[in-house]
Amino acid sequence: MITNKGNGDSEGLKELFIDEIKDIYWAEKAMTKALPKMSKKASDDNLVNALESHLSETENHVARLEKIFQILSLKPQAKKCPAMAGLIEEADEIMSETEEGPIRDAGIISAAQKVEHYEIATYGTLRAFAEKLKLSKVAGLLEDTLKEEKKLIKL
């Protein structure tokens, strides 16, 4: 919860930054559960392979976020991300309402693209916050994840 009771802009930004780190941590952990479901429902081998590869990347993103918590001297803590929960719910709906085959695969790709765009926006913002807060090591880790997310958008 952001209280906005910090001393000045820097404290408030740091509070927002930490809140957003908890949010994306929840989102990435949720994706480690959603991606295997998407992979099982996909029929195209290239799509299955891309989703499985993305699961490995996502697990690395979770570990990187845990390192950020460590740098910030915080215990890793997830805060439910309503946006990601909604995107995962939408993906589940698409998969349950379409028959196996190219249409379901197209729906899975659509859902995955939405998730990637959300993550790119989040990591870009978090990197900018970290830079403003002079957390250069954290900014570097967030930049690494941002670059990976941008590569993954090409499903």
C-alpha cells in the first residue's frame, strides 16, 4: 500500500517503486503457472516450443526480481496484480472457448502478446524509477529483463 507519507518526492517514488516490484513479482510468478497450461492447449509445435522457452525465461525473471528484493534489503513479497490476473483469466477463457487447432493457437498468441506488452511497459517504467532513485544495479537488472521481454514479443 502506498501511503504517500514519505519525506519528499524521493521517498514517495521509492515507495511506489517497491509496490510495483511486488506487483510484477506476483505477475511473473503467476505466469510460471499459466504458461504450462497455455503450452498444453497449443497445437502448433513452434508455439509449444516458444511457450516452453518463455517459461524458462520467466523463471529467470522471478529469480532476478528476488535478487532485486535482496539488493533493496527486502524479503521477496508478491502483491496481487489485477492487470495480470485479468490477462491470465482472458487467456483461460480463450482456451476454454475455442477448439484445439489454429484458432486456439491464434488466441493463445494474442493473449501472450498482451502479457508481453504489459511486462514491457512495467519493466521500462521500473527501470526509469530505479534510475531516478539512483539504484544503478537494480536498473541494470531491470534493463536485462526488459531486453529479454522485447525479444520474446516476437512469438
